[in-house]
Amino acid sequence: MKSYRKELWFNIPSRRGFVNITSDIEKCLKESGIKEGLLLCNAMHITASVFINDDEAGLHKDFEKWLEKLAPEKPYSQYMHNGFEDNADAHLKRTIMGREVVVAVTDGKLDLGPWEQIFYGEFDGMRNKRVLLKIIGE
């Protein structure tokens, strides 16, 4: 069995944002040479997320609006965590959106549904953060 590991780095210029990373992951899969196996993709920071969904701008705006209702950024004083930092809402948003995805690899391709894409979600941006890719298989 082969194993492949790579880190992708992001620095989102705003506090929150979503980036379609499917093509980056497909490049890594090709580089790995693995044809059959599993791919794990996870955010290595507790205020960021990796998730699968549709690449539709309206949906992303809906995510932002929904998440802000569930865990509003302000007032910062509403959170026990805030003190040294002001990112308690980002921790909660990450919990809701998830840490990682696992995708089957079949015939050298990501085995995704017809509209599925892989996204990096940032909830406390403006600094370098990484995503880990680990692919195992034959």
C-alpha cells in the first residue's frame, strides 16, 4: 500500500470565507499515483473547516448568514472564551461545518457525487493556516 501526505496553506484576507479546493486536491491525487484508496482532507486549525457541498455563490451566502445567526461574531463579550482572543464564534462555526472529509478514490479520481466539491471554510482568517491531505491505497 502507498501513502501520500501534503499540506495546503491558505491565508484568507478576511475574517471568513469559503474556497473551493477540489482542483488542488485532484492535483495532489494525481501526484500521489494512487488509483484506488481513500483520501482524508482535514483542517489543521480549530477555527477552520473542510466540508463537501455545492459550489454555488448563493448557498455560500446562506451558509454565512446561517452561521452568523447560530454563532454571531459580536458582541465579543457574549462568549466566555473571548478575552485574550475574540474568536469564540469561529470555534463554534468550525464545529458546525466539520473538521474533515474522507473521499473514496476510484480509478485515480475522487469519487464525488455530481455536484459535490470540497471546500476550505475560514472563520478567523487573515493569517496562515494549513489543510492536511493524506491519501492511502494502491
